[in-house]
Amino acid sequence: MTAQLPVNQHRSYARAVPKPEVDQTVPLQLSVDRNSPVPLYFQLSQQLEAAIEHGVLTPGSLLGNEIELAGRLGLSRPTVRQAIQSLVDKGLLVRRRGVGTQVVHSQVKRPLELSSLYDDLEAAGQRPATQVLAHTHVPATAEVAARLGVGEGSEVRCVERLRLAHGEPMAYLCNFLPTGLLELETGQLEATGLYRLMRAAGITLHSARQTVGARAATPAEAERLGEPAGAPLLTMQRITYDDTGRAVEYGTHTYRASRYSFEFQLLVRS
Amino acid sequence: MTAQLPVNQHRSYARAVPKPEVDQTVPLQLSVDRNSPVPLYFQLSQQLEAAIEHGVLTPGSLLGNEIELAGRLGLSRPTVRQAIQSLVDKGLLVRRRGVGTQVVHSQVKRPLELSSLYDDLEAAGQRPATQVLAHTHVPATAEVAARLGVGEGSEVRCVERLRLAHGEPMAYLCNFLPTGLLELETGQLEATGLYRLMRAAGITLHSARQTVGARAATPAEAERLGEPAGAPLLTMQRITYDDTGRAVEYGTHTYRASRYSFEFQLLVRS
DNA sequence: TAGTGGTCTAGACCACAAG
DNA sequence: TTGTGGTCTAGACCACTAC
């Protein structure tokens, strides 16, 4: 099924509260395949997202109203709304009652993801490497037990790693995991990131609580990361939960502040 | 309208992949007021959220199925689904096809909000105060112009503030705003936070891009914040956008790492 | 096989914004 | 007044899970 969607372009102008102004209409090719196993609303939202990404739907442009769009595609209005809503949730579209649905103006990227240092480095073309400094089972200290929700003194897995990029140390990672959660080989830990291994083991990561701070490096930390003594370090502690709410990982990480910073996109909850 | 909702309690046990186990049933009081202007799905989601918050719905417990719940409350299934979905989006519930809807196990708090240092301090009972060090209009440097999406050299508002708690400096805040966006009195800036003033001026904050890092304090910065020279500082840069996608604020902040850290909750996008 | 959530329809009425 | 999104209904069929 295929439809030509007229898109009303909007040219913004300097003003405290800009009003939408309709300038022209651009045809937008949309279609859904009812024989596909992909849900119809998802097909539509992906096409709209691609159109926004590729600039076919320009920032500020108005989508046609939902009823007409549904009619053109042969879908019901709730289905079209579901597609649009998913993009509103991603921050790509804004709805205004009595006005319409507009493409957001800014270069909004992705909402914050549960970031993996390994993936971040790889995406930045930094060729990450990992040295496993220690991989043991230890009794949980009071702090670790509280974070992981296990009994104090019960056995937990402890992994200490040094993450490098281009052969230079970037961060020191210390992680604790409940025993029995997954099999972990030291070789695997040197080849990829912890989150990938957990996902591959069938663990569905759901949420995490993070604390980011800074402090001066101790002599041992400075030595480990190749920084001068007293250099500023970026610190991150994180507890990660799976979809049943169990804590599946507690980590204490220190990053060379001269080499790394956290960047993320926030959406204001409405 | 009132209904008794039976809740199947779930007792978890140590296991790599825990299965739900039904132990007992707890009645849950739910009702909706059809004469209220508050949407029905919202009334329901608020009551469910309160029940989770207060421990009436315990972590791991199963909600009854959607059809039955709809019948008990005299609502349609899509309305009940909308209520449940909003809590799933908040990370409070998890749905599993063929199983049911469960309360998440962990102490998941709020998803990440666009944080305001002023509000954070106030919520922590720290009695925040602000010193306005400068409040001027200046030509935009290339960096500020790029961040705010205005022409280089065009006039922008510049605000420099020192944020204190209990009379102690906590952070140095330097912000740039497009001119004409809102009226700002120095007195207002000393009484509350910038975000509150922007919201009060009718600006709908929508998203922000943040970078968090660390570095050693310069002598001037150390002096300003009452830290020794070379002390580690936590730095944050932020561009905030409104719902039309315009950049409405660009800020460069430095925090005393000994006094402040960022804490936030992440939900893994699914 | 039975029960669950996932998806979808074809309507309806209302609240809000704009002209 | 007109048009938009916001909410709601009463069904339907399907996919997945557990027994």
C-alpha cells in the first residue's frame, strides 16, 4: 500500500514564540506492507524517522493530520497515532493540539543509552583493547552486597580491567557480578565489553543507576593510568538491573579526565 | 466506580533466570471517577504507581490480566493498556507475553530529568543561594554562536553566577541565552534557578545535550570556589532546546568535585 | 490447550488553538 | 467556526508462554 503524503513546510523566523507558517507542500512517499511480520505502526514510524533523518521531512515541517494520513495509508487512526507517538517519545516530533504534528527543529540525536565504554570507543574508531588485571571470586563486602542485593560475605565475581585505546590506558574498570549469572572467560573479557557478554547470555538489561563525579588520582591510580600523581580523574559508579529488577552488575570506574568525558542527550519528561 | 483487584504475589528465589511463582493474592482497591477531567488512563496509572510506591504492589507481583482489570473498572482494554504502558515506560512495570505484567523488582526511582542545580540543592534541603557575578549583553563568540544557532557577533545575554549552599560555594555557572527570549532581572536570578524562570516565561523545555568531564582548577577557579589550586573540578556543558527545537540556553558549569556529583537513572531503550 | 500481552479496526465525543 | 490532537469504546485476531 502506498500513499503520497503532502507535507507542509514551515520556515521559522526570529521571535520569542514562533508560530508555524505554511510555505509549501512536499510529497512524501509512504507505504506499508500488510504481509510483513513487522507491525504496521512500526513500519510507519521507521519510514517517518528515516524521512526526518534524511532531511525529506525538514525541521519545523508539519505532518498532515492523523485522520487523513490514516486514510491515505489504509490504516486506522489509532495505528497511525501509535507510530507518531513513538517518534514523539524519541523527541523527533512534537504534537500541538489544534495545530498539528511538527518535526522538532534541533539536531536531536538519540536519547541516553546505557553506554558501554567499549562500544563508545569502537564507535569512535578508537580500536579499544582490554587487559584483564584480575578475574576472581571473592566474598562480598558490605558495600558490594548492598549494591547487588546479595548477602554480605556471599561469593561474587570480581573483574578488574584496564581499558586502552591505541595502546594508551583510558580507564580502570572494577566490576562485581552475582555468581551463577553467566559464564565468563577471561578471553571473552579481553575481546569485547561486559554488556555485550551479558546480553549474549540472555540477560535483558533494563535500567541502571549511575553516579558521576571527580577526584584527584591516588599515586597507585595515577601509575595505573599513566597520569601524573594528583591528576583529576572522572569517576563513575553504576548498578545495572535486568528486567526482573535484579541487580546484575555493580561497577566502579575511573577515567582519565584528560582523555574522556560523558556526553548524553536528555529528553524532558512531560 | 470501584473494583477489588486480586494481585498475585511473587516470591523470587535465587536462580539464573527466575520464574514467576504465585504464592498468594492481595486485594487492591482501584477506582476511577468518570466525572473528573483527569483522563481515565491517567487516574488508573497514578493509582497503580502509588500502590507500587507504597508497597501495596510488591516487587515481582503480577497484575491481573488486562481484560479482567478492564472489566472490573468498567473501562475498555485499550484504556487500561494505556495506563499500564505509561508505567512500563517509567520502568515500574514489565510486560511479558504469555506471562503477565509484573512490578519491577528494584528500587527504580525516576528516569533522568533535566536537572536544575538549584532544584537539586533545594530538594536536598541545602538552602541554595545565588550570587550574580555578571549579567550583561555581549557579542556572541564563534563557540557561543554555534551552540545557540545565532550569528557570530550577534548580541546574546551572558549570566555568570556563583551557587552556594549553606554559605559555601558549590559551583560556578556561566550561561548564554538568545536576547529577546525572556526578561531577566538580576533579583530574580538571585532568588531562584534559571530553568524556573524560563518555564515561568512560557518556554517549554524539551531536550538538552550535556557533556560531563573533569579537570584541574586554574588558580582563578580555585579561588572562586574556595578550593586549593589544582583541585579536581567536575565540569558540565549543556545546550538546552525548547519544543520547537530552538537552542534557548548554553551553559558552562564547574562544580567542586569534593561537594557535588551527578546521579541519575537510566532506562535502556527497547 | 489455555491464558497472556501485541496488534489492529472503525467508529465516537471532547478540549484546545486559530482565524 | 473549523480543524487539530486527546481520549475512549467494544470488539477482533495473532504470537508467545506455560502446562
